[in-house]
Amino acid sequence: MEQTIEVIGFPMDLGADRRGVDMGPSAIRIAGLEEKLQELGYDVIDHGDVLITHRANQKIANPKLKYLDEIIKASQTLGEGVEQVLERGNFPLCLGGDHSMALGTIAGVASHCRKHNKSFGIIWIDAHSDMNTEETTPSGNIHGMPLSASLGIGNPDLANIMGFTPKVKPENCALVGIRSIDALERENIKKVGLPVYTMHEIDKHGAYTVIKEILKQFHNKLDHVHVSFDVDVVDPNEAPGVGTPVPGGLSYRESHLIMETIAEFGCMSSLEVVEVNPIIDSKNKSAEFTVDLVASSMGQRII
């Protein structure tokens, strides 16, 4: 019986200052996501996009937590949708939008795992650690806070989406490809003891060695592995159209090797891809790259 992938779009740009990532879900669909997954033998159900109120119709109540209320509301809706997909025994694939989307996806996965007594972990593939809080953020942008909130750190309203906190234990997280961390954010990482594999580790040991080590640990101890892939982890030469580009990222082959290895281990149970920004892209190059990465994570091979 073929597996069913249920797609949920989350056209969120309230978590960031730069506009355009709200068009990411559409760009990824236009790049042929559904057709690519169907070619791999999956049944695909696309639920369209979560409704999000445009920033023009909102005010910023707290400059350290911009658009907090709408982000919480939309994340709750997304979390409920993700949980329902998992309850149906299907695979949730969420398309962003900025990385504040992870507040909802992780909440939905964690709620499902909590109800079914499943152990849960996250592979966070990103140029940034997203471990800021209201106290440490230099910008007030909530897309820099989803992982800290998921660990129960920072603003209690963000942390308590879906009605419980924390969502995940630090030792069940692995951060991959990190190369841009704010000074105070670094202290949050050290305080909780998050396992972080920076670009230095990837340069030194190789992408395959790093991801294989993580997957071996997770495969042995966790029932559900969620992968959160921020396309800005990839070098801007390969994927220029992202929310917050940072030089020195993963190469084309390193990116695919990581996702292919995740597929080989067979322990990924949910996936989100975030921060595709078609406004600063070139001919939808970054969205097409993202579709191919998703396909690699779902079993596509060269031969």
C-alpha cells in the first residue's frame, strides 16, 4: 500500500522583517512538488494554505515579539492540522513561510507523540539555531525563536502552543549546518546543552559522517523523527532565494547527501521546508532546488 503525503502550506512572513517568504509555498508547488512525489509512488493530498492575517491589518504590540498573537493563532491551527495528518497514519509535509512555522509543526507532532507515548526528536537543518527569546533577540523577529520555544524556553505563550510545554528534550535535537548565531543566543544553547553540528564540523568530518552519526543515535532511541529544513542552510550560490541568506553553506551535493541518507535510515516521520523567498530568487531556482531536496528525502535516487 502506497504511503500518503498530506501537504499543508503556511504562507507566514510575520516572523521576519524581509517580505516574500509568504509566497514560498506557492513557489514550491509551482516547481512541481506534487508531480515529483507522485512519480516516486506517493499519493499526495494538498490541503492548501493555513489562513494568516496580512501584516497590513495588524499592529505590533511588543517590538520584542512582533505579531505574537497572529503567529500563535496560526501556529495552533497548523499544529492541529499536523496532528490530524499523523492520526490518519499519513506523512505531514509542511511548506513555509518563515521558520516561525516550526512552532506549529513541532507542536502538532509533539501532541501526537504525547498521546501515543512515542519518543520524539528533531533534526534541525539550518544556518541559524533559532534559539533566541524575548530577552535575547536583537530584532524581535519570532522566526528566530521557534526552537527555544519548543524546548520550553522564553515567552510562555509561544512555548505553550497546543497547551503543553516543553515539546521536545534538548538531547533529542540535533542542529546541522549552523553558521550564524547571535551572541546571547549562544548562551541559551550552552545552557540547555543542545547538540550542534556547525559548518565547521561538516567541513572537518564531512556531511555524510555527521548526519549518519545523528541518524544512528535517533534511529535507536526515538519513535518519531521530525526534520525541519531551512533552505538558507544551503549556500546562496545554490539557493539565492531564501529569507536570510548566509555565505558558506552546504553545497548542492552535501544537501542532497544529507536528505538521501535520512531517507536510507527510514526514520523520518514528518518534514517541513521553510524560508523560500521567490522575490529575491532567480527563475524559481531555490524552489526547484527545494522540491528536489524533498524528493531526495522521500527516496529519489540518481539510479
